Amino acid sequence: MDSVILTGYVNVTQRDSSPIWIGNEVNAWVLEQVQPGAFEEALEQREVPILLDHDPARQIGTTKSNFDFEENKIGLRCLAGIVTDPYVIRKARTGALRGWSFAFKPKQTACEPVRMSKRLIEEIGGKNIRLRRNILRMELLDISLIDDMKTPIYPGTLIEIARDLRGKNPKGMTLDSMISWLKTQRMIRNAEKLKIIF
């Protein structure tokens, strides 16, 4: 089966998002930061679907099947995600994947004032942001690959092809040999959990 292995950072913790309108909580434009530990706790709570552009009709995996994530000192990292969806594979190979995004329900937040220079206000489209919302705890609803049809809200996102596996049995690679390779590359902590049929 044709597939690609993706890796990268979904989010860099303690880095500001683009301006976000938060109508139900603060009724204002805010900057948002996910704080260390929020992703780790959220991933332990449930199996999270992996989607394309937050579209439930385009599910390409879960955090407990063909994708493995960890929160490290930088942020939420995809150690390895095996994609077999032909549309997503084509997007990956043509460089049309822009990064990652995530949908969540906040469980605990803390807002703090933000002082902005005139230059920074101009850089973010004239929005005078006065608050930063810190996400301390959350429930992850999905993690999404973002293609060239959308723009990630968080700028600290990175996606890349770690390995391109063309054909049903590329270079004699079986599931066991791929798991072994992933372990040697330190791209995945628990490669045995992958449920991919070649």
C-alpha cells in the first residue's frame, strides 16, 4: 500500500498564536498560548482523531492507531504518522501540507494583559490585543493536518515527510521492518501499537 510517514511539530508551547476572537469567554481579540503539560494530559485522556483540515469526513487516523505524539520541552510533536489516504499522500508529496492544527475545549485558562507596540499592532492587522489567554488544561477534540486550503492559527507548526513509501512493499519493507526502522530513528516510542496493514 502506498504511504508516507509524517513528522513535525503540531504546536510550540508558550508561543503566541495569531489573533483569535474569543466571544464566549472574554468577548475580545486575544493572543493564545498553550502552556507546558496541557497536551500531555489531553493525550492521556482519550483517543484523538487525526483529520485533514478539521473535516470529520476526512479522518486519516487516531492517536492510538497510526499516529504517535508526545509533548516534549518544545511542544507537541508528531513522532511518526503513517498516512495511507491517497489525497493526503498527494498533498504531502507536492508540498501542499502547511502544518498542523488542533481543536479543543478549554478546561482551565488564565488571561493576562498584553502590551503591544504600534509596530506589532500594524503587523497583526491593526488589532489592538489587550489579553493573552493561556491554555493550562484542555480536551483535545482533533489534531488536523492543514493543507494549502487553510492557514494554521499557531505559527510554530512544522510538517515534513520523514519517509516516502511508494508501492505495496517498497524496498522489501514489511510492517516489522518499518517498526524496527522507526525505533532506530527514534521517531516513535511505542512502534508496536501501529495498526497498519500493508
